[in-house]
Amino acid sequence: DLAFSYDNKTIFKNLNFEIKKGSAVGIVGESGVGKTTLVNILLGLLKPSNGKIILDQEEISKDLYEFPNLFGYVPQDLFLLDSTIKNNVAFTLDQKNIDEKKVLHSLSQAKLKNLIENNGLGINTIVGEQGIKLSGGQKQRLGIARALYSDAKILIFDEATSNLDTETENEIIKELAKLKKIITIVIISHRQSTLNFCDELYKITTENIKKIK
């Protein structure tokens, strides 16, 4: 019975649905209906006005900090450090313990292998302020690599493939398909090519959420 209101305006209410472990679930809806708001509630950035989120019989909407490695989030607009590809994937202050093999594997899954192979510095390549030295598609793939490196149990993609060409998107979807039984994937997208990958599809409105696939 999840609901969220802002300044006395109801964004959505009466959201009841289940995401099965190891599945890929798509969420669609018109602009402004609250898709990103729902993501922010899942991530613990917003508290619902009503209702709760249950994970294996535990309510997580009260204090998500009990689940520090639960979610990996790939937004449309990614924050990048003015640092190396390696540091942007690992995204940690503890640089001594960065697993470079794992960084390389995550980059390969996100289809960024050519970027590091064609550059003499490899994963030590500097991306520049806010990734100015990367294309829009490369930045989004770097965000996907970061989420995969984190070993999150649930990956959330918020329009994360919107700047990718069809061929690259299809390659990444194929990699994600291999992970489906291991991790749970939630995708917000307006691109049908992305949503075709999903096991289930939900449409969110201000009044409820309906399963359409």
C-alpha cells in the first residue's frame, strides 16, 4: 500500500506489487507519474507517505542503512569523479583494496573493454571532470560497470540505456540476462527494446500499479 505525497500533492498511492528474486521487472508510466520517486523510495532517499517495502519478511523502508550492499543504482545522469576509470568503477576511498580483475570484468560486462584496450593507460585512464573525455554512452556504461562491481543483490536502472545505440544496448542486455538468476533487476525505461528483456512489466499511475506482462 505504498504512497507518496509532496506539498499536499499526491504523486501516487495504493502501489502493491511483488518483485521476485532473480527476475527482471520493468516499470513504465507517463512522465511525472512517479517512477523515479518510486526508485528513490527503494533506495532509501525518500520515505513513503504511507505503506512499506518488505524484503524477506523485513521492512526496509524504515532504515535502509541496515542493507548497505543491497542496491546498485544506475541513473540516467551519472556522477563521475575527475579520476581514473578504475576509481570510478570501484567508487571507494579505500583504493588499496580495489580488485582490478573485478574492475576489468565489470567493464567487460558493460561493454567497455574496447575503451580500455585502445588506451595505453587502460583502467588508469583519466575520465576528466564529470567524464568530459567520455561519450554519453560510455558514461552510462561506466555506471553499469560500477553497479556490477558493487555485488549488489538488486540492480536498478533508471533510463540507464537511453543514450546507448541499439547494438550496444542489446549487448548489455545479453550480459544482464546471464545475471538474472543471480541478481534481481528493476528497469525503468521508455524503450521497448529494453523492456522486452523483462520477465514482468508494471504500469504505474497516480492511482495504482498494474501488471501488464
